[in-house]
Amino acid sequence: MGGLIVLGTPLAVSAADMSATWIVKGEFGSDLQYSLFCQLEENTSKIAGPCVAMQGKLLKATGRLTGDTLTFRYDTDYDGRGLTLEYSGDVKPDGTVIGRINAGISTGQFRGSKVMSRDADHSTTWKFDVGFTPEIKYSVLCTFKADGVKIKGPCSIIQGPTLQAKGAVDGSKATFAYDTDYQGRAVHVEYTGEVQADGSMKGSIREGDSEGSFTAARY
């Protein structure tokens, strides 16, 4: 089993403050790694809320906070068969939750970080499917919070740190950007898109001298 995937710097959280948007990154060895955005709400120690997977699936998570131990579960499918994933982890002093995943016949590891407070925030989660060439494709999950025409929030890919995006909206058009690195060199990534009549988004993406396109769905 490979080491846990490291996330960006988390926000501080106490055992009494679990209502937030979380990025959860899990792995079952080095060959199976994934990311989730979970918008969890706590009510008298019960935990519930939607999670969006990198594959675009909307998952309904339920669980409980007992002391400093968080447990939650959801139903999904893998290779065409139904599967229940159960998470159990300890809330650490720095706010992360680290623990194990039980998938029935196999076990994995996960690390979760609170990246956006749910207090009076109206945030939206988007999944961006990006393509530069038929061989170079990937997906990005972003959760944005609006402040007037400005937007900001965390973005996550399957591997690597949490990326902090900033941008703006102008009617049906949206632009945002974040800084990352590729093969050891710094890269500034810019998205320019327009919301379609069905609520999806389409547009272009630029990474340095390379330009591609994207489609996005809102959850």
C-alpha cells in the first residue's frame, strides 16, 4: 500500500465543527486513487451530505461523529457491481481526518481536509473534463463561493495538492485560474467558459503555451 496522498493546508476544525466542504482523497494501493468533494452537515452528531466523485457520480453520504472519530458511508458501484464504502478516521489537531476505508473485500486509506466553511456560504461544485489532445485528458473538481462578481475556491485533481482558484463571472461567462506545477516547472492555468442553456459550461483552457477545451457539469 502506497503512502497517503497529501492535501493542501487544511482549515482548522474542532470535533464540534464538521459542517463544511471537504476534499477527501483515498487510495487502494498505487493503482487506484480518487478524489471527492463532500458538503457535510452535522446535526446532533449525525453527519449527512452529498459527495461528488471525479467520475461525476453524486453520492449520498451518511455517518456520525463520536468524540474525535468520524465515520461515514455511501453506496456506489465499481466495474458494474454495487459497493458500499465505509470510512472511519480520527480528527487530528490540525483539522485533517485520517483513517481507513472498508470496501468489503479490500481496505484502503483516506485523508480529508476542510477547505471551505459552510457558515452562510452558498457554494457550488463543478466537475471539469479537460482535453488538450486525445491522449492528454483529465478531470478537475472545483467548489466555488461567490462574492459579488468574484469567485474563489479549491480545485482538486486525483493526484497532487489542493489548488486555490480565483476568478470572476460576467453574466453567463466565467473565468478563473490557479497556479500549479508540471514536471517540476511552474504553470499558470486559465479557464474561460460560458454557461449553456442546460446549465452546463463549455470553454477553453490555457496552460502556458498549450490550449485545450473543457466541458463542465454543476452538482
